[in-house]
Amino acid sequence: MKCVVFRVDASVSIGSGHVMRCLTLADAMRERGYASLFICRRLNGNLGDEIEKRGHRVIWIDEHSPMQLDRSQEDSAATVRILKQMNRSVNWLIIDHYEIDRDWESILKPYVKYIMVIDDLANRSHLCDLLLDQNLHADAENRYRELVPLHCKRLIGPRYLLLSPSFYSLKGKLSRRQGRLENLLVFFGGSDPTNETVKALKALSELDVVPSRTTVIIGSANPNRGYIRELCGQMDKVRLHVQVDNMAEHIAQADFALGAGGVAMWERCFLGLPSAITIVADNQKASVDAAEKYGAVWSLGGHDQVNPGTYRKIVERAMSLPDERRMMNGKALELFERSSHPIVLDEILASEES
């Protein structure tokens, strides 16, 4: 089998999105004859168990504190040692990490055939053959132009969103949402570092009229899961799920969502789910602003501006304005009219052949 190596981390502070989108790609590449290895740091809230559950191997860089910029050289040296110990050819090194740049990549380049970078910040140079940025940008054509080599192919925009096949199969069966808000989805990422789930649950407890059903999803890395479980148990119409593997089904069944920015926002948009977005990390702001300007979401601003009252008011607004939710539904679906599966994998294979 061909070999692909992922350098990616997850933690309570980093979140789970980087690893989860790499897992989506690793699963797809397995179908095309690739064996995947994940190189990760053993951080609090890592997703090693989830990676192995999906049938992929993990090798740890045994460091218990997050990688700092001045430790990039140490990290690259550890990654080189792992690749040498593998004693096999590596077709692709795929990097999804905000603290890795051209210097790190130049050290690894002699040990792999191709390098792919998944990024959305466009704030540092890369030495790579393929670059993926799944976010919506006004100037996508020029984004990264000065940050990557001339030969690097750039895949930029929501049409390149990394999604499991279940999203595509469900999209074909979707009927346009009619405006009723019967099922509310609450999901703020795997770790929810700013504790938005608790704020949302407190808001629901204050509503005079509640949706018929509220589905709350958290990751196994959520540090407040015990308290969240307790709160959910106090409300008859609320059901809690931990570390689901059928997110597409939950999105397809919902009528409105409270959630964070990032990959999960685009997953909801792909299936046309109207949602109110809280920005829980600085790197989410640009994409959330762009999605709101397009008309695909409502933005609530930064997490420090949001409290239970904010969530209560936005749910009340959503319940009282079905026409606005129908408009969001249409605009969100419009973003992905040109998206197809498995478009990113096809680009990876084409890069090998060129």
C-alpha cells in the first residue's frame, strides 16, 4: 500500500476539528490504497482513541505541553526520527497545524515525495505541493499567492470541504426546510473550550416555548461533560450525545442550530441547516463574517460577547422568523452547488500523476 502521514494535533485548547477533517481524508485515501499514519502530540484532549477506532495508526511525539513556535525545530526533528524508523517510502505528508510553516516543512521535504498543507490563516509561508483552504474568501485567487511555491496547486473555497460520504448521500435526499423549528441542534465543537454548550442549555431552560426536541452533541474531550449531562437530564426535551460518528444525520434532521465557526459551520451549511454562530477562536472570525455576509448564517460575535440571554433571544428570533430561516437554508445550499465527492482526493491523485 502507499503511505500517507498526517502531522496534526487535537487538544482541549486546539479543538478536534483539525484531526476530524484529516480523519475524513484518511478514510477516503484508504479506499484508494493508502495506509495512514498520524503523528500527534499527547496533549490533554487528544483524539488518539478516535484515530485508532477508525483503523489508523498513531505515533506520539511524547510531549505533554503544546508546541511553541520556538520549538518547531524540536518537533520537526522528532517527526524525522519517526519517518526514518518507519523504513518505508512516504507518498504524502499532510500537515494540518497552525504552528508549522516553511522552515519545518523544508526539514521534512527530503523524507517524503509530496507535501500537502491544510490551512485557513494565510499568515505564513509554506513549502508544499498542494494547499487546501476550505473557507469562503473574497479574493480566493490571490490568497497564498506569495506564500507557496509557484508549482503549488491551491484548492480554495467551500467546494473543497472535506466531508464523509454520508454528507453527500444525505444531501441528495434532503427536502428544503419549510420553516418549522421542531428540532434544535446544539454543537460547539469537540472540546468546546469556551463552554458555550452550558450557556445554551441555561438559555433553553429560560424559554417560555421550547422546540419539540433539542439534540446536544459534545466531544469526549469536553471538560464539562459531567455538568452538561446533569443539565440535560433536567430537561425533558433535550437529548445528549457524546462523540458521535453520524453528525450528518443529526444535521439533516435539525431545523436550526447553535454552534461555533470552523469546519462544523461549513458542514451545517452543506446540508442547508440555518444556524447562529459563535466565534470561539480568532481564526474563525473571517470565515464566519464571510458566511454571514453571504446570508448563510447569523453571527452572534465573539464568545466573550455571548451569554445565556444571547442564546435565548436568538432561539426566540429563529422560532418567530421562519422566512429568514428559509432564506438561510437556500443561501447555505447555494455555497456548495459545485461541490462533489471526492474532489480533494481526486486532486491529490492528479498531483501524483503530473
